[in-house]
Amino acid sequence: MFNRRDFLAASAALTAGPMFLPSNANALSPNLLAPSDRITLGFIGVGKQSLGHLGKFLGNPNVEVVAVCDVVQARLDKAVENVGTRYAERTKSGEYRGVRQFGDFRDLLAMPGLDAVVIGTPDHWHTIPCILAARAGKHIYCEKPLTHNIAEGRSLVREVAKAKVIFQTGSQQRSEFGGHFRKAVEYIWNGRIGEIKRIRIGVGSPAKPCDLPTEEVPAGTDWEMWVGPAPMRGYNQILCPQGVHNHFPAWRMYQEFAGGGLADMGAHHFDIAQWAIKMDSSGPTKIIPPADRNAESGLKFIYENGIEMIHNTFEEGVKADCVFEGTKGMLLVSRGGISTRPSSILEEPLIEGDQRVMASSNHHQNWIDAIRSSSNCICTAEIGHRSAAICHLGNIGYRLGRELAWDPILEQFKNDADANKLLSREPRDQWKI
């Protein structure tokens, strides 16, 4: 962690730089840590999802948001306003000008005294900022799905390990949503539904090629920077809405930028499945797409132990985000709740000595606590990579329409050069790192 005295001195030397809280800040709000003790945060991407993260961290007395970055000026202005409004309450003057804004995340990473970053960009813009942040020694919280392709994921994991920074993947279901997913994993770990045979995951369709028409780039939007490492194409507001918006943009649906609905929510629900069957550092060995090449559901992942995981196919009356079928019963879990068949399974509580997941009821705080204790988070870079890899394997299976043999150790398809070509994508020249 950087020396805060150096940070404050450097900041004071910058006329456009941040003005930090006065020395009597704790007297104004006794729950705050002293400025020198707080973790300084920068935000890379401040769209809808990341503004939600920003709001939560602004209410955290353990951190100080000092910088924001985006390719749309209106979003930058909104983020700066949000920070100023929240932190102004802590100053005698009622004003706060302590956050810097950037259009290029590399400039943010070069800011003196920055401890950590929150990355909430579109999927195709996750890996490069993560790697450069790790090389700069910054702790990282990155949205899911962690990567755009499998090769990116392995590179990211290596860089994080080399830098020894604390990494949290934004798979909040491991911590939050009433603890339903945590309870499900613990019941499965402790054999309450017996040996797992089949898992059904209810998420959206695979990605499709982008066919949107080109529109005029609105003022205040850096379209070249938005496209970044992806193949260049014309602007369309479906990909990058104008100004501040209150919806999740549909770049998620297009394979140039993301993995479709299969990866968008799949990064959450496949993550829970991998966790429950203790495959956080591995994966399936076969990918079997449906016989109908036009089908958008029914693809199967087969694990070496025989467990079968099916994408978005359910029996009548049996539907949830995650459905686990075991030799003793069935467990259904969603963000809204958990149930079992028979229902009596949930009536038997876990007891002392049963296996438990890491204690975490707040995903953001889990990251902050890990930074302070130099320990692993509940969803490390390796875990985030492996969960995203399931989504990428599914998309490749649908795209090729044939059975694939996968080696989860080497992270290569067996004897399939065409499939292996889809494991990576060369970034545009200016974004090769």
C-alpha cells in the first residue's frame, strides 16, 4: 500500500488534483477512519452497474473514492457529482472537490497514492485494465464475467499472482442475496441431497454476431476508446447509450464484446454450480451442444466424475436459477429463495463439524477486509476465470455445433485446432500488452 503522506503531498502539488478531508474529519463523523488509514479507490467505468458499486463504497468508512474514469463525459460528471454530494457532508464548508476524473484508465492508474480499482466496464474491457492495474500494484475488484475469452483469463490470473494483489470477482451471489446460494452450497457439500448427478442452470441465450447499423457518435463519447481491443465497428447507442442511463446496455448480447445472456447471468449461476461441486479450479471435460444447430438451450457440460450440467433445460414444474439433482433429493435455489424436494431436507439444520463456506455477507467488504488482512477473497481471479470459462465453452459449443473434448488442466480442446482458435482473440495493435 502506498505511503499516504507521499500521496497527500503529491496531490497538493497538483492544482487540478483532489482536495482531501481536513484533519478534523473524524471529529465531524466519528465512524470514519482517519484519511491516512483509508484505502484509496479509483473507478474504471461508471455506467449503471458501476454506479451501484460507487454508491456502496461511498458509504464505506474504510475507503476513500479519489478518481473515476469513463469514455462518456456525462457519466463522469454524474460520478463526480455523486462523490461530491456524499463526501461534502463530512466537511465544514459543505463542499467537496476531492475526486479526479479521467478519460483514459491508464492515466488513472498512474495517479500517485492510489491503492485499488473497481473495474465496471463492458466485458471486452475487463482483462487489459486488470492486467495493467496488477502491474501497477493496485488491488482489483472486477465485474463478472471476468473475461471475454479463456486465454485472457489465464493471462489475467498469472499477472494477479505475480503482482500479489488482492483480487475480487464481482460474483456477489457468493456473499449476498439473502445467503440462499451459500446455504445451498453448504447443504450440497454436506451430502443433504446425496451424490450430485445433474445440474440445470437457467440463463439466457448464447452470444451472436453484432449486426447493428452505424449511427453518429454523440458529443462527449470517445467511441475509439469504447471499442478498445475489440474489432473496430461503427457507433450504435444500443452498445453505448448516450449520457447517463438507467438500464443494462445490450452490448452483452454480441460476441465481439461479451458472451450473450449465457455469460451475463451464467457467470453468476455457473459460478454457484462450480462452487457447489468443488470445481473452482477445474471444469468439465466434454461439451455437447444440442442436435439442433439453431437451438439456444440444451447444451451439456460433462465433468470427469460424471456430473452433467445442462444449460437452460427444465422439466415441468422444476425451474430455478440453479437446480441440483442428487441421489437423495433435489435442491432449487434462486436469488429469491431456496427449496428442496423433499422439503424435509431443509428442516435438518447444519451442525457443528459440517463443512462451511467462507464467511461473507457483503461482497465489497469481503474485498476490503482481504486487502487489510492480505488474504484471499471469496471469489479470486482463478475462481472468476474458471466460472467465466464455462460460459466461453458453452458459446464455443453452440457456435461449432459439435461435441468437444476439453482438458481443464491444459485449458485446450483435445485434437481440435478449429475449436482452439476460439480460445483467444488478438486485440487491435494499440492494445497489445
